[in-house]
Amino acid sequence: MSNRGYSKLGPEGAYEAGEWLDEESRGSRFRDERLGKRFRLVLDRLWSSVGQSIPMAFQDWCNTKAAYRFLSNPRVSEQDILGGHFEATRGRFVASEGPVLILQDTTEFSYKRERPELIGSTHKVASRKDKDGRSPMHTICGILMHSSLAVTTRGVPLGLAAIKFWTRKKFKGCDALKRKINPTRVPIEEKESFRWLENLRQSTALFGEPQRCIHVGDRESDIYELFCLAHELQTNFLVRTCVDRLAGDGTHTIAQEMDEVRVKGIHRIVVRDQYGKVERAALELRYRRITVLPPIGKQRRYPPLSLTVIHAIERGTPTGRKRIEWKLITNLAVTSRRQAIEKLDWYALRWKIEVFHKILKSGCKAEESMLRTADRLANLIAVFCIVSWRIFWMSMVHRAAPPLPAEIALTPPEILLLDQLVKDTVKTANAEPLTRYTVKLAQLGGYLARANDPPPGNTVIWRGLRRLTDIQLGFELAKNCG
């Protein structure tokens, strides 16, 4: 099995020559040294067999059974597994320059089990209508994961900074709470949304440079307690807002105050409709520093905050797609059109955490695992998180820093094999080394590498990695057989 090493070359998350698997596992602290060795082997095998089941990755019953025992060991948790990765992420953060975006989001992993109570539930959905025309509700078996992914402003993922797993056994959720009490009066510690604050605190503490961190979230993260925690920790946030809060002296709202702000600039962007047709859109930019008040039921507990509100609204009503309308709130200063566009660009990178979750589900096939309990599944997904980050990093680093050598992503034997297997095209003949071999790897996964094709994505990268590993194994066997 191959281990793809990389060299310490600066701001895009590379280290001195060595094996990246060692770097991601070295800082993990297990209660038994043997567990650390087993974790290193599990990570190696799952990386070398992306998307394969545990028996397929380990081949023999002895090692397969050992992997199952590791994942079910009560002395192993997802925090133990990811401890080394968190430390490696911090190293990449230190090596990078400028602000780093900490993207937060939640995803669900659904499973079908004969005993779903061993895993837990995520939500309820309506079933098909019965003979009486009613749609009975049934519970979805699965677990939820809330993760914080650090990326540079050029889109290169540095790694995870915090993670939480849970099921709906522990929290009732706002839908259940608001039947009895106004949810704005419930302490945040008693809500499921408290995970946003926990991840913000953990990732800020991990990096130790709060001013460089910008915590980015969608409308679910529009939580006043999160704004106050960021203020307390002296870190930054950029959130898409959905709550029209009281502002100023309390006699009006944010929306009413923003209606008085004149258009301060136009930002032209390229978008695609549902059929992939390219269009140009003009966004009207408005921004203002506003005194934002906490919810009425919490005004004794939390102070008013001076925050910047940014509205970007498309001119006119387009056909074939929804009108673009972004309303962002941040504690960062915005005093010019350039700074407003910068914040919009940063928020646009939020979708990268959704790409990371897609790699977990489609590339690593985390939802196809047959493990029986939530704890075992959480441990397996934690291992997959490291694999998914590495795939994502490989697909992005050549776009941000093409002059880097190919050795940061591939070993010399793999580079030699790619030269023999994949002929240079117009796209790769004069490309920088890292881009050249990343494209060749993607070609093994089905990428066509035509002159006008966009850069290869994660799907062709993980397919190419799997094929390259199999080819290299066959090559080594043939060489040893003479």
C-alpha cells in the first residue's frame, strides 16, 4: 500500500518530506499505545481503498476483525481519532498567511437497521399516503455531525478544527420546546444550536490566533449568543442572517434601518441557471455599521453589539432561477465597496464544507457502513473525515499554488507510473508540475482533460486514487515476480 508524502513548502498546508498519514496520526493520544498503531493501520487501509467496505479494504479476516474491534472499543472516541488531525490542521494554520475561514455546517448520515434504537434518530418524515389518505410519520435512523472546516481565502482546506456527533435522543430541539415556551427565552445551553458555540470556542482555542479566524455560517448560525461569544473571544464571524433584530434605540429593526441606506456599489457576477446556462447578474450593495440589540427576553443577559450588515440584492427579477439576495452580518469593518465584495467572496466559499460532506458520503460511502451502533459509526466517520480532507486538499491545492512540485501530493513511484499510464495532453504538456500530475491522476478517474474543461473535481480524484493504488500494487507484484 502506498503512502502519499508531502513536503513543507509554505502556506498551502504542505510539510517537510515525510508521510502525510504519519502527520495526521502522530498527535492522536490513545489510552493504549497499541490502539494508536491500530488506528494508523486503519487509516492507511481506508485511504488506500477509498469507498470500499472494511472487509474489502483489509482483505483478510484477522485484520478486518481487528479493525472492527478498534472501532467498537469503548476506550476509543472520535476525539481520540481526530486529535492528531486537529494538531496537523493547527500546523497548517500557522504555516498559512492572512485570514482563515472556519466554515461550520451540519450534515446527516442515514441508515437502515433492524434495531434503529442502537443508533438513534435524526428527524421524522411523512410516509406514503395510506388507504385513508393520511401520511403517517416515521423516524429516520441515523446520526448528525456538526463540523468546522478551516480553509484559506483561496479555497484550500487546511483541515478540521472541531467536530460534534449526536442523535436526537439528547436534545428535544426548538420544534418541541416552542410548544411550551418562547424559544428565545430558553438558555442556549439547553438547545441543540449550542453546538455552533461549542465549535466556535474549540476551533478558536485550537488555533490560538482569534483575530485571524473568520467563522462562517449559514442562516442556521444566526444566533445572538454566537455573536456575543465571538466578541468575548475577540474573534470574527460572518453569518447569513435570517432574523430581523431590533436595532439602534430599539424603536426599529435592522431591515428598517437598511432600507434607508443608499446603494453604495454594484458587483457583477457570473451565475448559472438550473439548466447550466451562463448569465451575468448585477448585485446592488448596501452596508452599514448598526447597533444590534439582543432578543427582548435576553436583554439582561447580553449586551448590544456594534455589527456590520451587508445586503447584496440582484437588480431586476431573472427568469429560470431565484433572485440572488444575500443578507450578511459580521463584526468585521466594511467601509468600502471592495471590502463588501471581499466579505461576499468569503461567504461564497461556505459551500466548500458541503463539498467536504459530499466526499464523506459519495467518496467514502459513509452511509453504506453496516456497523450497528452510533459510537462505532462515529469512530468510522471520524477516520473518513481525514481521508475526505486529503482528497479535497489534493483537488484544491494545485488550483491555489500550481508552482508547487508534484511530490507534495504524490510519491516518486506514483509520478513515474502516471507518466507511463497517461499521455500528456494540450492541457498538461506545459502545465506546472503539481497541476500536470493532478490532472493525470484525474484522467485515471475519468476526467477528459480537454482544453476548455474546468479543473478536475473531487469525484475523478478519488476514482483516480483508487485505480492508481490498484495499478501500483499490480506493478509491485509483477516486479517481485521477475
